[in-house]
Amino acid sequence: MTEYISIGKVLPDFDPDRLAYDEARQLLAACQRHPAFEVVELRRLGDDQETDQSPKIVDGIVVECCDGTVPSRNSVGIKNRERLLLLHGPGLITLHEVRALRVGFPPTLHQNHVLRGEPASLCLYFEPWSAVERTWTPAKHLQRILWWLRETALGTLHRSDQPLERLYFVPPYQIVLPADFNERVANPSEVLRLASASSRANGTVLRGILEPKNTAKADAHDPRLDVLVIQVPPAVSAGIERYPATLGQLHDQLATRGSEFSTNLIETVKQKVPSEGLSIRNPHVQHILLLLQITIVRTEGVAPERTDVTGFIVHDTNIASLGIACSAAFDGTNGKAYANNLSLIGATGTTSSASDTWRNLTVEPVDVRVAFTPKDARKASGIPDEGADFRGVLAGVGALGGCMADLWCRVGWGNWTLIDDDILHAHNLVRHIAKDLHIGWAKVDVVAHMAGLTWPTAPKPTAISAKVTDFGNDEVKAAISGATLLVDATTTLEVPRDLSDSNDSPRMVSSFFTPSGRDSVLMLEDATRKVRLSSMEAQYYRAILNSDWGASHLNGHHGSYWVGGGCRDLSGVLSQEVVQLHASTLARQIRLLSAMPEAQIRVWLMDDKTGALAGKIVPVEESQVASLGAWRVAWDEGLTKKLKSIRTESLPNETGGVILGYADQKRKVIHIVDVLPAPTDSLASRAGFTRGATGVRETIERAAALTANIVGYLGEWHSHPRHSSAVPSAVDAELLAYLAETLAMDGVPGLMIIVGETDISISLGEGSAA
């Protein structure tokens, strides 16, 4: 005969008015209409003397649930006819709770924790009730019950790719242990201290903190608990267990899994009792927090898959009293307990044979969580481990760099060295991840400190307070040479130019947002560094000059304000909203694109009215460099293609135009950005070409305006006729001399490009003033 657990008072009939709540009456009507549910009786939980409107009353509907889709002989132990108690009222686990009344209803996944002896509580909804109630109806509730029984019986409620089940259900109380708890807890020089993790007095979360034994001190707000950590032999995974009510039941459950508890308990308690004894009556300790390290194996004799940490509160005892209860210690009759070692037998005090008193000590479950690691963060963020554990350098940890560093830290991507020589000023708090306490800190120390707060057990980023271009700094050189990726977030011209010239630099990426804060830019070298940032900068400027989005891309900032009295104490107006918007986009794209071998130039344009962010892909061309005297001239294949195309379109006549670009005086490099076609008033024939002037000044001024005054006039180019090479003629030499003298007034050499039938020549001339 099937036995059922009885709770509450049975009501005399099925009259809906005997139920206290309208929701329960609606549920009763739904049960009476549904063919799979047969109402057995109505129950009431609560004080009989209370009125129907008492907030402590709970309505209960006992039903026989018969579902033909549940296999009659399933391995889980769910029957195709189960007696259930449908509850509704305050104080329940959920507003509509379902209890399985059959004695022996199997412990399965997706059950709520209940006290021992109470009916099993089915966990029907994965979402919080505040979300479920928006679409909840009595009919849907009944269908959900049938779904839970069917899927649980078939073994499909728990996904097959999930890890091995924990030994126990998840209880209502929680302790969070350090991420490296299992590795460090055996260290005899450290002890585990408990601290309240709540900002309110009624918090139920504790933090476990491993501290050096000689410096650990209890805090006045710490819970009044002794801590006992016991490692037990491997347990075979065999599904979920209900929580034990006593230490004895805990021992028996572990024994059925091939593990053991009592021996390890006795030995661990002995080690916790010092030679000078332990006070039996400790007013500062009320209970014991018992933490079990349980190695889980799939079958006996195979390698363990993981180590679970399960927690219990052992009520109304301390380590000294527990030691006496399990004969690990004896009462010294002086108010102290002493370890019950053979060497102490016969000493003054009371000893006894092995005692089973410990088996009756009451235990209450604690949900033990282990803090996340960067590896856990990657899994939670959908980021594969492959390629994520690399050494990188982040140059510049201001508003943009600091935000990207924080994002990468939180998703566990990369092991970073931070390089920046700046310190944090008061006004930086507007756009930096720093807090007020960090004012005056080196920015690299701020970002490293914030990373340490996120993952305290993981290695912090290395912080170097220096310029990344300080090639005389051994720390900087070692960081760069040991990295596989260098991210430039300095928002300077010199860093990407200087570092990209070095063959010792790793693959580099430069990222920044424009002065207005509306747009952001990413430039990434290819994996073999054939195309470097210095070349990509020029190609980026050409895209600005020739794209519809370039007209306002580098427009000025929204204003400025003084943060001090000095002439350099001027800061721009920019919202942190914009910083985080672009930082998140750039951080994600750098992570994704750096996994690919190709060079990339990406631009994101923000529409402030709609909030839309439009991405633009700029084609990257292979770079070319020619050494001409003390100078190097740099261009790319895209420019070569453009020159040849204009020449071909103009044949049989010669053609030409203006060269745009910029000269880096420190590096002695001339970067060719673009070439212009012939003005409309030019004179062109098969034998010669004379460039006109219409629109030239305006075009040059426009180029300067669109590129923040970086791109300007470099010289002239022209083509030679069919079947002619690009070797300069005597007339060309005169032109070059003129260009050299003209540009010498600006301190730069003159540049001339000739496009022939199959070749291109580049000539450089320096005037007397250059």
C-alpha cells in the first residue's frame, strides 16, 4: 500500500468557498476540468483559529496526477500516477508550490530544499515568480506540472551536457569561498576566516577568507562560527541526495557512495585542538561551519572529475565539544578539551571509548559557492579558452584604455602589462574607472588595483609607470619583447608610429575615439606585420578624404574647461557614456579581430539622435617603402593602383596632379596619403603636361581640415606617355628642383612621382633651406 505524507488540516468537502484565496479557487476549477488531475481533498495549512483572510493561511489542493506519457518503469522512480499537493498562499517557496506526497518520492534534480521528513517540493519554474506571473494561468500551471514529471522521468529535464550532479540540493544559505580554496586550504600556515558579505544586517551570505595564521584576526561583525574543513575519500556520482538532518546521517550517505566521514572527522578535529587545549565553553562561538571537500568520480576506480565543497552548520556546538562527542578530544576538567592522542591517555581528565554522541548533532545545509576565476569568466562570457591566455601590453590606461582593461579583465581575456606614465587627477574621475580614493595614484596602479578587486586570487596585471616609447627602460623593453599583442590606447601620434617601426614590437593595434567623441577607430596590423600601423595611418587618412563619412569624422571637440591655473591645465568636454560605448565596441572588436591574421581598419560612426552605431570597413593595402637619402618614403599598393588608373584613363595624353601626405621629421619618413587628378584648367598632350590651379588650394585646405591639419601638400606627380618609362627627364629634374626650393621654406623636401608604362619612380629633392 502506498504511503503518503500528511500535512495541514483536511477540509470537509470540495466547496471552493472553503479556500481562502480566489487564485486557489481558480486552480481548483482548473483541476476539476483537466482529465489528468483528480481532486482528492482540500487542505488548509495554518492556525485553525485564524480567519480566512489571515496572511498565514495557505490553501492546499490534493490531487492524483495521472499522466500517460510518463514511462511506467522509468529508472528515476517517478510513477505515472502521483499524489501531489498544490499549495497557494504566503510564506511558500513560490506563490504556487507543488509538493509530492508519496513517501519515497525520489530525490531528483530541480527540487527545492525542504526540511527532512517534509514532502518533496518540485522546482517547476527556472525564472523568478515576478517574471512567471506575467503569463501564469491555472491551466498553464497544470501543464507545467505534467511537463516536470514527464521530463524528470525520462531524464531529459537535466541537459546531458551539464556536469556531474552535485551531491546535494542547493540550500537557502550561502558562503562564498576563494577561487583557489581547494588548492590553499591544506596549507598549514593559513586559516579560513568567515566574514559577513552583506551591506545590510539581515544578510545570509558569508565570505570565506584565507589569511596567514599568525596575522588572522576575528572581526566584531564576523559570524560566531568555528570552521572545520574535512577532506573525505572520493564519492561515486549517483544523483542528488536529500540533505541529512544529523552528522550521523551525513556519514551514512557518504558511506553508501563509497566514501567515509567519521575517521576523517576525528583526525581533523584532533589537528584543530592545540597542545594547550581548547576552551569547551566559548561565548564567541555558537555553531560550527563544516566544509566537506568531496571528490566526485563517475564510477569507482576512475579519475575524479572535480572536487565539490559542501557546507553544513553543526548547531549548538564548537570544535572542543564536537571533539569530545566523537572521542577526538577529552574533557580536561579544567574547562578545556585536549586532543585524545595515545600520548595523552592517562593524563588528568576524563577519557572514554569511541563515542557516537556526534551522530546526533543537528546539521543545516549551507550553499557553498566558489568565487569565479578568469577561466570561469570566459565561460560565462562565451569566450573560448583557446587564444585567451596570452601576454599583452596595453599602452595608455586613461579613459579609453582603463575601460578596455576593465572589460578584458572581467571576461578573462589576456594577461596584461599596463604601461602609462600619467597619474590620476581629480577631474579624471569623470571618465576613468578610478574612484576618489585613487586620486594621485599612477593610472597603471589604479587599473591593476581594480583588476585585483575583480579577481583577487588571479595574478594582477603588471603595472609599469613609464612611457611605452621609453626604449631605455628595461621593464618596458622586456614587456614589449615578451608580448604577442600590443594595444595602443594612448591616443597619440608618436606611439603607434615609433613602435610600429621597431622589428622587436609584437603585433600592434591602435584604438581611439575622435575629438568629438562621436566616432571611434581601430587599426590592427596583420599577424606577420607586413602592414604596420604607420602605413595604416596614412590609409586611414585617405579613407577620410574619399568617404562620405569623412567630412565630419574628425570635427573638433565639444568644448573645453580649465582644471587648473597652468597653460596646460585644459581638458575636453566628453561624457563617460560615450567613453563606455566606444570602449566596449573597441574592446570586443580587438578581441575578435586579433584572432584573425589579416590587417584591419575599422571605423564606427555614432548617430547621436538615434543611438545607432554604423561600422565602416576600410580596405587595407600592402605597404611600400623607398629609402631616398636621409629620408624614407612610404606608400601603399592602393596608391599605386590609383596612379596607374588615372594614367590609363588619360591616355594618350599625359596627366598629373598634387601629392598629399605628411612628413614625420623625427622618424624622417614621408607618408604619401593620396594623389589628386588633374585640375580642370590643366594643359595635357601626348608630349607634356602642365597642371592647372583650379580648386587646388581648396582641395589642399580641405584635406588639412578633415585630418586635423596632418595631411598637406607634398609635391607633384605626372605620367609619361605610352611605351615610356618613369625615368625623370631633364624637364622633370627642373620641376623637382623647383619643388625642393619651394618646400624648403617649410623645412621639408619636395616630392615628385612619375608613372610610366610599367614602372613608377619617386624622387626627392631638398632645397637649400630644407
